[in-house]
Amino acid sequence: MKKPVVALVGRPNVGKSTIFNRLVGKKIAIIEDNPGITRDRLYGNVEFRNYQFHLIDTGGIEIDNNDFNAEIKMQAEIAILESDLVMFVVDGKDGLTANDYLVRDMLIKSGKDVIVVINKFDSKLAKDNIYDFYELGFGRYIKVSGEQNTGIIDLLEEITKDFKEIKEEPDDDIIKFSIIGRPNVGKSSLVNAILNEERVIVSNQAGTTRDAIDTPFTYHGKDYIVIDTAGMRKRGRIYESVEKYSLLRALKAIDRSNVCIIVLDAEEGIIEHDKHIAGYAIEAGKAVVLVVNKWDTVNDKDLKMKAFTKEIRNNFQFMPYAPIVFLSAKTKKRIHTLMPEILKVYTNSKKEIKTSLLNDVINDAYNLNLPPTYKSKRLKIYFCNQVSTCPPTFNMQVNSKGLVHFSYERYLENKIRESFDFEGTPIVIQFKNKGEQ
């Protein structure tokens, strides 16, 4: 089921990032280390009751026409165009400014559904300014304080009131995999090589395909759908050379996939943007395969394969379980190695482990390496069972989940992986106090 997309827009310093963190429920590191902080959109998944949606934070829009602000405005325009609902954040303390009216005009022109979020409403000044905001002319207003965490539930209720509840989709046994990655790594060429026919227009210009394309096919008697996300822009000026837009396209495709194929460029090597895209696939709990494309351009292939594998493992430390495939979409060399990996990681993501076997593994791991004591208390694990698949998710009943150290959780995950083949899929361990549902 397609998740709605909600965008946070507004001028600089009105508190969009604070509200973003409140809604997502955890602090997400700034995507780029470059100056400009939220110059690049941030993405998060929000879960509230039985609803889920993608949240986009945008850079502040300024009237000033210098290049920096022009780029921010462009990013915000893309976010508005791609969203189903826009939260227009204003500063209750400052009241309305000329920049707020600029944002207002953009939003009216877009025709999108808008909620005006009056932030910093914990201050006396905000209460004095409240009626000014109704001049903006929108129908929905919510008062919050991102800093004090007040009004956030009201905001979530307002956001989701017309959304459909997320339901488990029936398992139709058709494996859906998406080809994701930054522009120009050869995603459409890879789709063509897999299908062995020219179904997608291929060009060396980034973003020649205008939107994600779903193509069903059969391989060794099994049904698949490949989702090509090469579309980095629609028609029009604002999509040109906006590389970060690829993340939003990737997010939508990731949602609909069982497996994500993350394509890297053998010629250019690994850049930060590759890691961002991979991170979203893992956050969504999807099985993954890393593909190093354009392998035909590399000399000393055996030597380079070892070096590139090491570089991938150093850069993608958050997914050491991901298989790596080296191939050339252009010459079709080694293309035959990809489909078996897709099937394998898909099968692993749906794997179910017998409770008795799982408890044997966890008990052995526990006795082999007792968790450290904290204030003379030690973590005890009473029982473990698998509660879901895609990704495989395990509940562990413990005496106190506050005693679980990150490194011990990683140790238990590694022990599960050593005992059962979960190559290519993230796994989730949920610690519950005894008696907790």
C-alpha cells in the first residue's frame, strides 16, 4: 500500500527540524555534512496508531535571490509537488513576515492540502499574534511547541484524519524488486539487461526515464516485477540537476518492493549519496543486494574486486550481511549472477525459525558470553520467539530491557545470523519486559 507523503515547509528558523524530529520520534542526523544544514531535504517514516506516512523536511525559503536560496526554493518546490499534504510551519513568537507570505503564495499556487502549524506557541507573544495567522487564508491551523513537545498528538491526528489505515497486503508470491541508486549509475541499463530487451529508454543523461516503471517477467518459472526508479525528474526546470530528488523516488519504490537492488558505479566509486539511499532501504526493513555496475570498465578485475569489496564493507558497515554482485549491464557480463541472489535474499527475508531452535541458540549465546552487570543487576533472557517476517522480527522476554546494551544486542544478532542463514535481510530484535505485550 502506497504511503502518503507529507512535506514540512516554511521560512528559516521556524523550528521545522524540531517538529520533524518529534514526529519521526528520533533524531535523524543531518544528511549532508556541508554548510547549509537542512539545505538538503531530510526524509523520515512516521508511524501513528494504524497510519504511516513519509515525512520530508525542507530548507527554509527566503526571498533573497542568491544561488543558495534559489536551490533551497527549488528543493521545497519539488517536495511540495511530490507531497499529498503540506505542513506550513510559522513562528508564533515572530508573527507573520514577508517570507511567510512568499511561502503562502507558493502553496496556494500548488493547490495542495495545507495545515498551518503555529510553532513556539508556549510563548506569551505567540498568543498575542495568533489571529494574524488566519490572514494566510488556509482552512486548518494547529498550535504546537516542538521544543516543549506540546500539540504534537493533535497535529498527528489532523495529518492522518483522511489517510487510509495501513493493512497487511496479501502475499501474492510475486517477488517485487526495485533498482535504486543515484543518477547515472546504470539503473535502466541494468533493467534492460535483466529483461534482455529494450523496454526502457536508455541514455547517458541522468534521469531519462520520467517515472518509476514496473515490468513483470518470469525467470526460471517464478514471477517477478522489476521496479525501475531511474526517473529522477519530471518535465520542467526545477527537476534538472537535483540529485537529491532521487531519494524521494527511491523511497516510493522501496515501499512497494520485497528486495532493493542498490546500484553502485565501479568507475566513480562510492559517494555519500549511495549510503543515504541504502540506509533508507534498511530502515524500511527490506532485503538488499549491492550491485557494482560498469565492471567492464575495470582492469585487473580480481585485484580490484577484493579492493572494492573491502571499500564497500568499510562504507556500508550498517549492512555487513548484504551480498555483493559485480557485473556490467552494458556488456551483460556476470548478469546471470544477480537473479539467484535476489531470490536468495527474498527467501531469507521470509524465513521462519522454530521457537525451540531459536531458544537453544539464544541460551547457548547467553551462557557463552554473559551480559555485563549494571548497578549489580544483570540482563536475563527468559524466552525468545519469532513474531513476523519481512524483515524477520524476534521478541525476547527479559527481566529489564533497560539492561540491554547496544553491543550485546549486536552480539545476539550475530549469533542468530551464525546459526541461521539471513544473508541479505535485516533482522529486528525487540526486547520486552516479562509480561509486556
